[in-house]
Amino acid sequence: MLILGLDPSLSCTGWGVIRVDGSRITHIANGQIPTDAKAPMVRRLSLLHTSIQAVIAEYAPDRAAAEEVFANKNAQSTLKLAQARGAVLTACGGAGLDVNEHAARLVKKAVVGTGGADKTQVQAMLKVLLPGAKLAGADAADALAVAIADAHLSYTPPSR
């Protein structure tokens, strides 16, 4: 099974693809989709949408996972995040993918063991869980963490 992890953001959306075979997880690919802050909103959202469509077309994941939306103190930031998530999740929906959503604290707990882990701890654990994987950046790392958390949270051991 291939899982596409997503860390949607208007400034830079991270994505990561892992293969899950039972309890074994293997890195397939990861990347980031930065947008130009000076570009019109419609262009930025279109770029996110078409880029995720291309990732889905290239890797043919079986499902996707994304961080749940959180409310910022700044309402404008929350709105922009929601619009970016909409563009990314619409690409998944258009491809017929189910999308599981997980809270950031749950992702950190599933990957690191504590919901209060920082980005450095998450990236260190990714190096352990996905040896040899070259991370495209912090947003790609977050997306891989979401995919791994989804695999852990969905895993049911085979019955004996």
C-alpha cells in the first residue's frame, strides 16, 4: 500500500510517499511545492492543486493523509491555510483518494512518542524510520511524518 502524506500550506506544501507492507515502512519519494507570495491567490492555489495532481499521477498512492486544520491567532493565516488545504484535498478527491486527517499532536506522538515533539525531533526520528531518505525540506519531513502516523494509526497486526 502506498500512502501520500500531505502538509498543506499556502507558502510551501510538503508531500511524501511511503510504502507500507504490514509493519514495514519504506520511503518512496518526498518534495515541496513552494508558491510565490507575490503571485495572485488563484495562481498559488492552482499551482498547489496541479502539483499534487502530478504527484498522485506519478506515484498512484492508495490513500492520502493530511494534518487537521488548526486555528491560528491570525484569522487571515487560518483562512489562507484552509484555502491551501482545499486545493490540495480537492486534488486527492478528484483522483478518488480517501484522505485521513490527523491532529499535529497525534502525528508527533505516533512518530516520536510524544505529542510535544519539535521539528528537530521529528526529523531525527524520520532518519531512523526511513534510513537513507533525502528530505526535500522541513515541509516534506512533516508530510512524511503524517504518512507514517497514518500507517501506524491504521495498522492492525495479522491475526494468528
